[in-house]
Amino acid sequence: MLRTEEMLLNVGPQHPSTHGVFRLVLKIDGETIKEAKPVIGYLHRGTEKLAEDLQYTQIIPYTDRMDYVSAMTNNYVICHAVETMMGIEIPERAEYLRVMAMELGRVSSHLLWWGTFVLDLGATSPLLYAFREREMILNLLNELSGARLTFNYMRVGGVKWDAPEGWVDKVREFIPHMREQVKGYHDLVTGNEIFLNRVKGIGKYTKEDALNYSLSGPNLRCTGMKWDLRKNEPYSIYDRFDFDIPTREEGDVLSRYHVRFAEIEESLKILEQCVEQFPEEGPVIAKVPKIIKAPKGEAFVRIESPRGEIGCYIASDGKKEPYRLKFRRPSFYNLQILPKLLEGESISNLIAILGAVDIILGEVDG
Amino acid sequence: MIQDLLHSQPGILNFGIFFVLALVLLLVILGFVTYAILAERKVMGFMQLRYGPNQVGGPWGLLQTVADVLKLLLKEDTIPKLADRPLFILAPVIAFAPSFVVIATIPFTDKLQFADIGVGLLYYIAISGLTTIGVVMAGWSSNNKYALLGGMRAAAQMISYEIPLVMSVLGVILLTGSMNLNEIVAAQENVWYILIQPIGFLVFFIASVAELNRIPFDLPEAENELIAGYFVEYSGFRWAFFMLAEYVYMFAMASLTTVLFLGGWLPIFSFLDFIPGAVWFALKFSLVVFILLWFRSTFPRIKADQLMEFGWKVLLPVALANIFLTAIIKELLSLF
């Protein structure tokens, strides 16, 4: 007798579109997903536990390896947490360098997301265009920190090195170039009918869902929630800059795409203002004790990374190592909604929905 | 020339000549496949800010594909333990053999054609449909879930695109009054069918890209979704056979497009007829191939359900309307 049966399909841990070692156990009926169960932890390195045996400065390189696409924001969050506990005043020049590094990182992170997301949908060329500009940013950050991905650039109290001569001018030249390229990206992909058909109206959720699932970043803003920590709880010197929080109302994959592109534009705006206001001279690191000891107590800080709210909680008993360290890793939280979104979707949509969440497995697994 | 041979008395000499000619054609096709792959990588490279192959065989990577094929031949041939062995071994052959068989009917010039049969076009479409069986077989016998999904997608896609493909060429057949490819070319003496049958051409071209399983219709092998689709378990020369079939079909389909819509070996303007027909054919054919390569580096992949919808709800009605329109216009013109 003819009959159909459900099939159990393992997507990942090795799969071209899971962006790392992420595994999804799917129950499928034909190509329709009945149930999806994410399995994570393949890249778990125990950063938080390791940090308990490390001095605060030693923790910074570990944060580089969490969200390895935008390491500057991770650098910042740990330094910011310690500085908050110790009450350190950061020199002007260091703040500007930090903000510039973070915003460049945000642009490069969104570029990488764009390239790989569109690659998942089957278009091969945009990835290479995205990498062309990302390469320029990586070169800029390389000149600043001496590394292309794992920067280890920020320190408690400031940054490790001052910018090399002419670096700020290079950033100034980069901004109009990037604006020009973003237009090109839109011409290449955004209007494409096939692309629109694949992303419009799929992976939809409401503002309430987004809040209930604790989503943040573009995944939250695509539902119309105007929430960006750079504006709502300004840290560093973000209150000095004039920029918008891009939002969309639809809450589908396409809206996330648009939010990320609009964020690139806003980051460029911030960079432009940074370059204008950049102080001529001054120290790049505050006077901090040789051995950094956070005072007894606890602190939680959160900032806006390209993927959402990244938080850092430190409990200190006054030693040079933290008693307990905890990161709120946005990719991990954003991934929670995935099983709900995938129910009833097809395999093709799975790729688009997963891609639009923008996960970095280093961050998911911690 | 070949026609004369076909009609002559069978003999050792005739057989010998025919055999040598077939061998030459085989080599030409294999040469095309070799350099089509290189061209694809080069063209995509240029479009994607890369160099493409540039190490093996000089700065143009002229021997890159040769080296790749050698590597494939030397690779260990793995067959999954739980695979359906006979089917698994048979599948690449069934997928690949028809791709060569269809080429026999393509008239490359007015003299160079291997089998001038009355229903050449029908023959092409019928034989090329066999490849689907090989693909589904591969998907089923691999005992791999991704392969199965790919095989099923291939079956659905190829069947639903075969129909608009056939329907789209009916307009051409109506105008020519023949299914013979030679006569179709001869009928384009004054004006190419791409100009009289633009709708038919569009439907034909889209359906042919879908038949070729190329982006944006490469669902059966959708790398980012199904890893490699129906041939995910294949390696070595069996895998090479699938690839070979794919590129030979590209050769065949580009030739067919040239014959049906671009006037085959005929020159663009009649005063340019001092240039041999073979050159014209090669030029037009290369243009079609280039467009296929161009597609690949430009478009994202369409979704499975949208693909079916597009085939049945858009292409097929448009193709039918085209037939209707062609018939009416032809009838009206014959009145005056």
C-alpha cells in the first residue's frame, strides 16, 4: 500500500548554510518542516569559566573569539564592564578610537552577513563584492590593532595603541566609497524579483513575539521596535552623535535585510562625525593601576553589537580575576525563536530564515 | 556529405569514415566540455573580482580542467554501504548517455549533421527526457536523505519544464511546417525566429535553463540547501559523469537554441556569407553559452514551490497563448 512517512533530517553540524557547526534536527514531511530542534554546543569553549582564572586584561583576547566577525564590540563590553566597576574616566581620544573601531566593525559585520545571506539564497557574486569592502575595513582595523579579526585592541581604561599617522584620513576617504558601494549592492540584489520572492513575507513574527523571545538588534528592530542601546542607554560617547535607529514594521526576512543595510548607512554617519570631531592629540589610555582589580561587588553592562545586545556581568570579590563572568550573547538569544519560525516552512525557507537571524556560532556556543 | 554517406552502400570504408567522424565529434564535445568549464570559471572569476584558474597550463589555466579530470579518474570510487548497488552504478550512465545521443541530430552547418531525421526536434526532446530517470535513480539509490530530496525535486522540475519547452517550440514548428531541424534553419533565411517568435524564445530559454539545472533553477543540486542534491554520495569518475552530462547538455541546448531561434549557421546579413557557416554557428552558440554563464553569477536561486508555480501557471499558459497567436497570425497572413 502506498503511504508517506515523516523523515528525520540532520542539517549540520557540517552543512554549507549553517555558518559553522550548528545542527538542526528536522522532522520533515516531503519538504515541509514539521518540527525543528536546534542542537548547539559544538563550538563551546567555556569562555566564561576560563575567565575565572584570568586577569581582566587576559580575558580580552577570549572575547575576540566569541563573535569573531565583530570582535571590537566584544572587546569593548568587557572593558566597559571593568571600567564601570572601577569608575575609570576614559580619555577623549581613546573614546573616539573605540567608537570608530566599533562602527567599522559593525559595517564589516553587516557586509559579511549580506554576502553570506545572499550566497545562501544561491547568488554567488555578492559575497565577493561584500568581501572587497570588508577587506578595506579589515585593513583599516589591521593598521590600528595589528590583527585582522582577533583584534585584542581595547584595554581597561582606553585602547592599546594610538592610531597610526594618516589613519583617520583613510577612514574619511573610506566613508564616501562605502556609500557608493552600498548603492551598487542595492542595484545588484535588492530589486531582484527572485530575491524578493524568496525573502518577502517569510519568517514573520510580531513585536510581542520578539520581546517574549528576548530578541535584540536588527531581529527586534525589524518588527517596529525602536530600541537601540546606543540611543536608549548611551554608553561611551554615542550621545554626541546624530544618527537614527532604522526600523521596519513587517518583521519578515526582507525587513531584517533592510534594517541591516540602513544600519550600515547610520554607522557611516557616526563615522563621519567621529572623523570630524577627532581630537588632535591626547592620551589613548587612562591612568590605571598596573594590576587591575575590580572592587568587590557586581556590575552588568550592555551595549549594542551588530547582532543585538551584548551584555557582560561581572561579580568580583576584589581580586585581580573575576569571581564570575557572564556574557549575554545576542546570537544565542536570537536563535531561540528559530523552532517557532521554522514550523511549516520548506527547506528553502529554512535557509533564508536561519540566514536572516545572523548567528555567529562562536557567540552562540560561547 | 554525411547524408551521402548515410545513403550509400554499407562498406568498410564508409563505416570507417563515419566512425572517424563520430570520434571527431566526440572529441569536439569533450573539448568543449573541458573549455566550457574553464570558461565558466574564468567568466565567473571576472564577474566576481577574481582571476579564476591561473596556475595549471599558463596564466589562463588552460590545463586546469584536464588536471581536474585526471584527479577525478584517480580518486577512490566510493559506494555507500546501504546504497542500492546496481542502480547506483547504472544511474550516471543513464543520465549521461542520452546527452551524447541527442547531439546526432543537431545540424552544425548545412553539411555537417549526423542524422537528418524528419522529427529531429521531437527526437531531441524525447531522448533528453531520459536523463531525468538517471537523476531520480541516483537520488533514490544513494540512500541519502539529501540525495532523495534532490532526486524528487529533479523529477518534479524536469517534468514540469519539459512541457513548456515543447509548447514554446510549437510556434516555430507551425511557422516552418516541419520538425526537421535543417528545414527550420532554412526557413530562417530572411529573418530569425527570435524576431518573429520573441515570446516563444523567452519561454524556450527560461525552460531550457530549468532543463539544464542551472542557476536560478538548480534546485536538484541546490548547494546551500541540499549540499549537492542527487549526487551527494557520488565521487570520482561517477560524479564526473554527472558533471559531463550536465555540460554536454549545455552544449546541446545551446546548439538547439542557435538552430531554432538564431538562424543556425546562417550569417546575420547575407553580404557576410563569405564567412563559413561553422564560424557563424560557433559565434551564436558561444553567445548563448555566455548568457548561461552570466546567469549563474547573477541570479539567486528560486524556491521549489515558486518554481512549480512559475512553470505551470506562467510559462505554460504563455506558451499556449503563443501557439494560438502564431496560428491566428499565420492564418490571417495566408488570407491576403
